[in-house]
Amino acid sequence: MSVFDDLITDVSKKGAAYVVLIDPDRNDEDSIQDRVQKANISGVDALFVGGSLMMDSKCVDRVRLIKSYSNIPVIFFPGGVGQLNPYYDAMLFMSVISGRNPHYLIGEQVISAPLVKDMDIETIPTGYLLIDGGAGSTVEFMSGTRPIPMDRVDVTVAHALAGQYLGMKLIYLEAGSGAKYPVSSSLIGAVNDMIDVPLVVGGGIKTPEVAAELVQSGASIIVTGTVIEDEVSRMKEFSNAIHWKE
Ligand code: 1GP
């Protein structure tokens, strides 16, 4: 079974899937080991690995390390083609469809496609929508795109639907790492009412209660990063809150 099929099975069996984001930029070897081993035993369904900006050249070594400790799928969450390496089980093959920067709509994808083929990495076509989470995210700077204001339901829904019609298997609503506020329940509900593909929601999700509320509003996959960097032991609480059918 593919990593994507596995994730979708988790969503239907458990009510939603829980993914922990590990940014290889901000982690030393000990914290990587601790985080990945805790994820293995805390009901986390997969790891996303990636970040918008790497401040050193150790990304590949850290991904290799993450893969060596992980019992769950390690999925590349691409900040750029430079982070591509053969240690991922799959990757979100993403396009920043909320923006109008051709490099992040199709440029990076063209550069990476032959390398992905050569490395034989499973690709999961993903429409990525950057929503304004109030914190001026790194993604905004790095992608050179303007986030969609949180209250522009019409604009968000139209982008998500366009992503579905273009064949995206997932639509990702991203408030940005460290967002002041996560994507709102009402926005998730409105998008979920209009599209049939699973919704991934991340950015600024700080408590299991908020995660549970976003799932009830229509999120199929919840991603947390910062909160787990601060408190690794909370993974189990998040996983219990998100997996409401279990
Ligand atoms: C993944 O950017 C998020 O979509 C992660 O955000 O670090 O705020 O959890 P946090």
C-alpha cells in the first residue's frame, strides 16, 4: 500500500490523521532521536520533514537520522528542491496555488521532477494555500507570495476547488509555522463543504482542544510543529484528541 493510501485509511478508521512536522533546520541529534522515538509510541500517523529555510548544510544528515529512528512514514514537506534526498518514504508534491509566483507554482516542481524520478520517491499531489495567520510567516517571505486573508472565504474556497479540479489529492490550508492563530473552523468548514479531497490543516495549532475542533470542522489531517518542539510529551494528547473515532 502507498503512503498516501495508508494516510487515507488512517483518516477513515480514526476520524482524522495526526502528523508531526520536524524542521531539520532546528534540531540537534538528541532532540531528533527523542522526538522521533516519542512519535513512534504516541499514535502519530506520519512525520512531515522540511522547512522554508535551512541555516546550515546538515539537512540530509538529519533526514537520514530521522528515517533511521522512525517506525512511521517520513514524508518530505518541501521548502525547496535543495532539501530533496533519498531518505523519504514519500513527498508532498506541492504547488503554492494561493500565490502567483511562477517559481513556486511550477518552477521548483520542474527542477525536482527528474530527481524525484531517479530517487523513486512516492509523490502526493498537493495544492498548498497560504492563509494569513497573523505572524508574517517564513513561507510568505520565501515563496514571495501574499497569504489569503483569513476572512476571504470566497477566495479560499475558489482556490481549493481549482486545486481539486487540477487533480490535487490533498488541499493544504497553511497558517504558517508559529502563526498567531490557526486556520479558523469556519474557513475549514466552508472549504470542506465545497471540495471532496481531504484537507490538511497546519500552522499555529497549540492545544489538543483546538486540534479536535478543527477536525470536527472538516480537517482530515492535522499538522503540529512548534508546540511539539516545545513539549515533546504532548504528542499523545494531540493524537487522542485528533483520533476521535478510536
Ligand atoms: C505545518 O506550518 C505548520 O503546516 C506547522 O506550524 O509550527 O505553528 O505548528 P506550527
